[in-house]
Amino acid sequence: MNFFDRLADRIATVDSVVSVGLDADPSRIPEHLQDKDLPQWAFNRRIIDATHEHAAVYKPNAAFYESEEGWRSLRETIAYAEGKGVPILLDAKRADIGNTTRQYAKLLDDVDAITVNPYMGRDSLEPFLSREDKGVFVLCRTSNPGAADLQALELDTGEPLYERVAALADLWNRNGNVGLVVGATAPEELETLREQVPELPFLVPGVGAQGGDAEAAVEFGLRADGVGLVNSSRGIIFAGEGEGFEKAAGRAARRMKRRLNEFRA
């Protein structure tokens, strides 16, 4: 089974398309966990305990773990999530050339899927794409305000750059392991891209703290068979503070699942 087959099973098991972003910002970890050996791991373990029944995947962002303690915390987090039966999608946005990108692709030895940056072209992604059992989500139309600076540039063909990226990703999907990152903050573009590449699953960030369109995220973010992911990070893991923060996260994840399920077929 490839990643998207496993994801389909997970979605059916928990009746959820929620991706819980584990962006464990050290500055926001509650004070009572700061004296732990690995505060990020202590935080994530409690989040996983409280949310795993509602999570289709966990999506740690590598930027929050780029220290010796951070990588140790991430390894513990990955192992614990796997023990709960939840896949890990590492939000790393990696790509490079030659030996460098092959080194980056080794991250897939430890996780189920990864986000990648297509800016350097097909050869920079080949070590990821060749991993048939792993998911590869290509940045396409992101949710940040500055996305239009480059992604919306019009090519000589009249199409915006993000549509060309989607078309290329579709061509690169020879192993059935490619998806797209398309933000919920641009619902019209989300709809257009779904029409253009109906077979690609989407990872849809921007619902939650960024105020993206939940209905559009479900209607256009999910493939016809219901496979796809809608991510919330801060809106879930930092829903509460101090003692009991994990209970607030659990409630937020449950609300997110119910909200999205209102729009699922």
C-alpha cells in the first residue's frame, strides 16, 4: 500500500480529514513542562494523547525542531504517533540538487510523507518521488499573504505559475504518491486546481488561525474518493494555555473534525 492508500484507511477509521500541525514553538510550551528533559516532546505527547482519535495525520513542521533537543523530540514524537496508528507528514519543504536532495530525502526513512518545494524542478524532487510508498506534497498555492508575489505570476501561456506547478505535479505522479499543498485562504484557486488535477489529493492549510474557508477546503481539497487533508496547527495545539492545555486541544480537534464533516459527502 502506498501512502494515500494508508491515508484512506486512516480517514475511514477515525472519520476525519483533520491534519493536526505539531508546530511545537518552544516559546509557547506551558511553563509546567519547561523543566522536562525534552519540553517539546512532553508537549507533543500530551497533544497526541488528547487528539489522536480525531487526527488523520500529524504534521510537525521541521522548523520548530532544528536543534539537538528538537530532533530528539521529533523522533520521540514520530514513534509515539506511530504507536497510536497516526501517520506523520513532515512539513519540511525540502528540495535541492544532487547529493543534497538525496540527503534530504532520507527524512522519508522516518516519516510517511513530506512537503517539498518545486522551484528547482523535477530533478530536485526525484529522490522523493521515487519513494513509491511515501507521500510527496508539492507546494502549489500556499496560504500566506505573499503567495501571490510569485505563485500568481502569469506565464506566456496565460496561466498563473501555480497552475503550471499543478500540471507538472500531475505529470510527476507516475507512482501515485504525489499531492499538492493548496491553501484554504484562496478558495477560488482551490476550486480551479481541483478541476485541473482531479486525481491529486490536497493538503489544505489555512483553516483555523488563518481564517481559511472550511467548506471550500472540503469541497475542493478532497479527491472524489474523499482522500485529502485539512490542516490546523495553532488553532488546535494552542487552543488552551497552562495546566489542562491538552484538554483544550482535544476539544478543538473534535470541533474541527465535526466542522469539516458537515461538508464531507
